[in-house]
Amino acid sequence: MSSEALTSAQYIKHHLTNWTYGRFDDGNWGFAKDAEEIKEMGFMSINVDTTFWSIFLGVFFLYFFHKAAKKAEAGVPGKLQNFVEWIVEFIDSSVKGSFSAKNALVAPLSLTIFVWVFLMNFMDLVPVDWLPLLAGWVGETFFGADPHHVFFKVVPTTDPNATFGMAFSVFFLVLFYSIKIKGIGGFAGELTLQPFQSKNKLVMLLFIPINFLLEFVSLIAKPISLALRLYGNMYAGEMIFILIAMMFSASIGMGIFGGFLQLGWAIFHILIVTLQAFIFMTLTIVYLEMAHHEH
């Protein structure tokens, strides 16, 4: 598929549509060919590209670090061991600086989140046409599919399903440790007995619903902000890459200018890719720290 074969709007829409598999209204299962069919599938669907790249990058992360651990030596470390140890020490210092309680899960969780999210974000630096073109060629050559109906997004974090999935997993751990450490009564007390307080019991009873409303909104805002921050930044970055890619089909001059823009944005985007992974990890540590300590 090329940008010449589509209008600008169709080109953008194609690159921002997930490869979706689900059940149609007639009960049959299959791959969606357009946005209307994706909407028809509703909840009973799965974004195959997001799932594939998330699992693939997760397995790559495990293989990479397992390989480094097997080759670890007490003497002078090799390049791979040195690189992995540098990442582990960076995560360890971040956890020690933000998490004061004792929990053996937090450091490995933080390492997994940082590296996994970084790898998913890093897919944004792959030229936007390469893998969708390859997917379109495979679909057309081996399955006789219209390449314009073959969707293949390669950045999992531009899919809110992925970011919300990770955010709600962190939120579940926050709730679990809040109840485990403080008990149901202590956790309920944090939601109902602050910020407004009074020594008068009657007045305190009147404050409980107000406190609960304020604290519940604050609690629910954690996973929502965690997911939307990552999704919004990566989606915007992907959109800019797509807009720059459209310049290559305009003219030679615009193509050369677009090449410089793409290079500049890619260099700047490396910072965004890393920063968003760090922010997601840091907020996870902070939220778990809050869950381990009473207000």
C-alpha cells in the first residue's frame, strides 16, 4: 500500500486503525475490513497487532535479560552484562529513592514496566510505512486480501486498550496492598475520614460522603491518568510521524524537507519514548508507596 493509492485522510485513518478480530452481528468471527466492522464487533474483539507486539516485545525482554543473567561473571563484565547491570542499578536506585516500605515485588515490577513500556514505545521509531506495507503485501500475496483492508499498527502504546490494561493492573496491586497492609477498615477510613475532619461525631458523619466523593475521584483518577498520559503522548508522536511521511509523496523538495523533519523528530522522540516509560514506572512506585503507608 502506498500513500498515492489513498487520499490523505484515508492514509492517516489506515495507519491509525488496528488489525481487529472479533464477532460480527451475524455470529460469524473474522477480521474487520473497516472502522464500521470494528464498531460492529464491539467488546467481543481483539486488536491482534497490539497483542502480538506486546507479547513479542515482552518475550524479547525476558530472553534478553535471561541471556545476560546466564552469562554473568564476577570478573570484568561484557557489553551485554554491563548494559543490563546499568539498567538494573538505575531501576534499583529509583525504587530506593521513592519506595520506603519492604516489598520484594516492587523492584522487579518496576524493571519490567520500564523496559517493556520502553520497547513498546520504541516501535514508534520504526518508519511508519515499513511494517504496514509488509503486512499488506503478505495479506495480498498469501490471502488475496485488499492491502487497503490490512491494518497493522506496530506501537502497542498508541492503543488505549494496552495502556489501560497496564494501568488497571497497577491499580489492582494498589488496591490489594492497600487492603492487605491497612485492612479493610483502614482503607475505608482513608476514603471517608479525610480531608475534612471534626471532633463532633455528627458533623463527622456529614463529612463522610463528601470525603468519600473527593477521595474516590482521586483514587479512580490514578489509573485513568496513568493510561491516558502514556497513550496521549505516544499517539501524538505517531500522528506526527504519519503527517511527515505524507510529505514524501508531495514533491522532491517536500520529500527532502520531510526527511530532515523526520530525522529531527525521531531524535527528539527518543527522549519522549524514554521519558514516558520512566514516568509510568515512577508513578507505579509512588502509588505502591502510598498503598503501603497510612495517611
